[in-house]
Amino acid sequence: MRTPAQIATVTAMNLRNLPSRASTAAVAMIGIAGVVAVMLGVLSIREGFRKTLETTGSPDVALVLRAGSNSEMSSIIFKDAVGVIEQAPGVASDANGKLVSPEAYVVVDVPKRTTNTPANVPLRGVNADAVRVHKKVHIVDGRMFTPGLNELIVGRGAAGQFTGLDVGSSVKWGRTTWNVVGIFAADGGLPESEIWADGRAVQDAYNRTSVQTVRVKLESPEAFQTFKDALTSDPRLEVSVEREPDFYAAQSKYISFFAQVFGGILAFLMGLGAVFGAILTMYSAVAARTREIATLRALGFGALPIVVSVLAEALLLGLIGGVVGGVIALLWFNGMQTTTLNWQSFSQVTFAFAITPALLVTGITYALLLGLVGGMLPSVRAARLPITQALREM
């Protein structure tokens, strides 16, 4: 019998006998499933954070900050500079005028709902027309703040993660007592982590005359370079200009790097345990099949079909464990709301864990790798099993 036919015969026979080793096989599958579920849970933090920032960015929106600033917290732009920015080429307009949003930015202490510990939450001062630039922002409960009054609207994510931000609540920050009058959504984007108020009221509360960011809606994505060149070459200004998606991509790099490294280390360490479990399982399977393997070898079956049959069983266990782990992660983690620190602005970002199709493929691939490594040594042992010694045990 040729080798391919031998491989098919031995592998099929081995897999048919798998139910007789259900208990030991379950140990390997559960171990691999646990590794995959935990690994995907950690990596879903990175994906959720990245998805939140990507949802926020629009290629036809530019952010203007002070030159050298890497976050809104460290930027200062004065009123006369805002006027120059409004007149730059490439700025879009509508019936109400230029689509430019000067924005003050501070952080305030708000207790978390889960731990009641204070956290830094962004308080953004905008004018009432800011939604003309922030196109995705819309009120979902209550109403928009009234210009000139000490009123707040709260992002849906912030309202869910922090206390005291429900409609009708009052809070005191700076020199001012604020009244919460509305909750807004932004299609899951970064503004849902923020609290908004009238820009002049925020400046008065913190004794400021400047803003931190000027957000500009452009005539088109292609107008960005013209707009940027006009501002950076103007001797009256010292500013940097970035596309909104590029700015937020830079904001996500620290948390993405941390989640990637931590997830990789955790997956490796837990994977070692899963591999040992798979090795023990496959050694047990080989031991249980000692006479069967010896008989096959005596009948003329080669070592390669034996190796392949053991590896096929290990890969099947890995595949099942990977699928189960992926389903657990999808049901348990996907969509879970949480907060993390944005290391650029030192403020909290609310976001949802995201189990993407690419992550599921990564998890299943890792599970197959664990199964392959776990079955390698037992398969070699099976192939080297002395035929005469095994037959004497019959």
C-alpha cells in the first residue's frame, strides 16, 4: 500500500477511536480553549481601543495644536490665532459660516462606578455649533447645553462608567457648579468618553483666555496639504496641523503596544501549560494504541503514516479547543465596556472590547500551533516504537 493510502487509513482509524479517549482529549481541548479565550480577551482591549479612535477620525477634518505639542493637554492657541486659522485656504463653510471649532480642554476628577476611585475625565469647552464639525455627535437623552450657562452634556460612555453624570445631576469643578442637561453619542467614538460644556463657561471656570485645539472641517481630504502649508508657513502662527485619523492613531500607540506585548507574554506562558497538557494527552493516546501501532507496523505500514495520524489527532484537538476558546471570548468579552488611561492626555477613555474576525483567526491559528507542538514528541515516539517489544505485550 502506498504511503498516501496508508496515511489516510491510519488517520481515519485513529480519529474513529478518539471517543474512547474522550476524557484525556477533553483535558487538552479545555487547556487550549482557556489559553485562546484569555489571549483573545487581552488582545480585544487593543482592538476595542483602536476601533474607538478610528471611529473618531475623519480624513476631511484637521486638528491644529501649538507647535511641538503631542496632546491637547500641552497645547495653547490664543484668540487672534483662531481668527487666522478660520481664514486659511481649504476651510469648509456652510450657511452658518466657517466650519471651525475652537475647543478648550481640561481634565476633571470623576469617581468610577465600579471602584468609586477618582479618574481624569476630559471636559471639553465648545461652542453650540461644534456639532457642525463633530458630525457624529448627537443628543440621545435630555438636550444640548445653552450657550453662556454652566450646563454639561455627557458622552454616553462616560455616563455609563462614572458616577454623578446622569441627567439632572450637579457637579462642582473649578470655580463653577455645573448642571448635567443631556447625554450624547458619537457612534462609539472618542467623544463618548468626554464631557462637553460651553467654551466660554469652561474658560471662565478655569481663568483661561486660550483654547487648546482648533478643529477644522476641510473642503475635501485633498485640501489638507494646502491648509497645512498655509498655517505652518504663516509667521504669525506657531502651530502643528494633523489629520484627525493620524492624530488619534498616535494616541493609541501606547495602549496598543502594551496590549500586544502583555497579550503575547500571557499567551506564551499559558501556552506552555496547554502544550504540556497536549503532550501528556497524546502520550496517553500513543500508550493506549501501542499494540495497534505495532500490529500496523508488522503489517507493513511505515513510520510516516503513524506520525501523521498522531499529529492529525493533536491538530483536531487544537482546532476544537481554538473554536471553543474563540466562542467563549466572543460571548464573554466582545462589547464589554471599560475604561483605560490615554497615556498621551492622561485622561480616561471609555471603549468596548472588540473580538474581530482577524482576532478569531489568530486565536485558532495559535490553537493549531499548540496542538502541533503538543503532538510532535508523542508522534515521534509512536514512530520509533520497537515492533517486537510491543508485540510481546499482546
